[in-house]
Amino acid sequence: MESCLGALLPLFERERAAGRATALAVLVSTAGSTYQRPGALLLISASGAYAGLISGGCLEGDLAAHARAVIDTGQAQRITYDLRNPNDLIWGLGAGCEGAMHVLMLRVGPAEDWQPLAHLAHAFAAHEPTAVGLVADCQTPDIALGAVVLPGPGARNRLTAAEHEALEATSRSTEPRWLELAGRCRLFLLPLALPPRIVIFGAGPDALPVVRIAAELGWKVTVVDHRPALLLAERFPAAERLIEARPERIQSVLDEQPFDAAVIMTHQLEADREYLRVLAGSSLPYVGLLGPPARAARLLGEIGPAADRLRDRLHAPVGLDLGGRSPQAIAVSIVAEILALRNARIARPLPPR
């Protein structure tokens, strides 16, 4: 599941700072063809402003109406949309999804100590995996719909050892799951999908769209270069970090935090060679190198036996073969290749549903 929490955080932090409760909508199950998969999030303020998406925009207005009642009463709601009738028009719009969605909506405000979003936001900032449990289906009055279960000592007091282990296991997953509880209740276990961290070696003009597009996906991007004139915050406003370091000193950058992918694009043979040499000794699953195959072959030959440790991870030329030649088109191909690799997909047209 792709990370969608990041899109909610600006609205959440604004409303929390003002002390205003919000409504969190969680897509807990689907049937048929739907815009989003279970785990999608939507945050709605009391004024009707929202962040995130459950549908393509056709259901968010109706969900805002439910949100006002949830915020006012504090009582969670289970909302169902069944769009499987092809002749059905939703508020004058043909949704066209032809699926069913079940949404759990709960209040997140001062009375709830801002949970579960406070816990998820803290883990997101620390880039630490976690998961939360939400009571999304219950037939006993002892447990309220929308009740939140957090990991840690408090969760152990409410769950059995096996149930606590299921919550911990979900934190290491990318997909939500259901957990059956005693008393005819079901807990929806929602993992925090952490965004990938990528490092770009080279701060030239063609790195700008790579950083911008990756940041649009919510990815955390670090840009490294030995030329301080290029490492300007106004050039890379979407980057998480800008690091000035010569190629021979980048091992310290890799030691500071784990990365999921690296892209080398300095246009300097000497710098690229040293980056390749250091990355060969790393465990990064994706290493991309900008430039033609002959240039890559030359650089691999120059780093000698270390090149063998890169063969299965090196993508050179970097990016998918999409046919574009502009910096923006190349940036799309680079980000698309990393995205496909992370999702274990081979880039190809979507099959008919």
C-alpha cells in the first residue's frame, strides 16, 4: 500500500494546533472495481476541508456530511457505498467504479488525545514502522465502534499475546488485515506505509524534476553534491535534505540512514566512478546511473571486481524506456522504474478488469 498519511498531515497539524476535532475516514473493505484499496485515508475538518482521497472525488462530499455528525457526537460510523449497478448515478454523476466500499469514520480530536493520527504522525516523522488497530465491526456493547488500539504496553493490556503479535506483524507489512476478536468483533489492522527514501547524487538541472516528481509521491529525497553553488534550498524546495560531500566521503551519508534507491547523475566521470565504487559495497536494492550503456560499461570496468556486486542492482541507463528525451520525461521514467521495482511490477499496460 502506498503511503497516504503524508497528504493528511498538514490539515491534521493545523486543526490540532487550533484544538479543533476532525473526522478520519478509513476504507476498510471493498468489492468489485474501486478507486482505492483498503487502507486509504481521508481526513475531514469541521469546516468541510479535506485531505486524502477515498474515491475519485464523487463520494468525498457525502462523506463530509457524515463527518459533521461524527465530529459533533463522537460516535463512529460505518458507511457503505454500493456502486455495482451500472445504471446508478451518484448525485447526477456516473461514478463508473462499479464496486462497493465500506468506510469507517471516527472522530480524532482532543477528547481522543488525537489518536490514532498522533501515533501515526510521530512514527511517520521518525520513519519508524508501526500499525494501529481500529474496531470496524462489533456486535457487543462492551466495545465501541471506532475504538483505537495502539501498539505498546497499553495494547498488551487489551489484547491477547497472539493478537498483539498480529498487530506487530502488521507493522512490518504493507497491507492491512483483519483480526477476529472475542465478542463478535473485528479489528482492522492498519500499517503505516512509510515512503521510500532515495538519494540523488548530482544537483544539476536534470535532478530538479526527479526530486519534484518523487516528492509529489510523498517520497523522502536527499540530494548530494560536492558543488555548494548547486545545493541551494530554493532550487530543491521539496528535498528532505541537501548534503555537500565529495564522492569519496559519501559512505558517511549512507551510514546515517538507510535508503531504498540511489540515482547517480553528476555528468562527471570521476565523480560517478567513485559513487559507483561506494554503492557497490552497499545493500541498496536499486542503483541507477544516468548515461548511455557504453559509459556505464567504461565506469564498471574502471571499478574492477567491485562491479560484480552491482550487476543485479544496477540500472544503466537509468529509467524505463518511455521514449522521452527532455529532463522532465527522463525524470518520469526514473521515478516510474523505482516505483515499479518497489511494487514488484513489470512496467506494462494495465490489464482489462
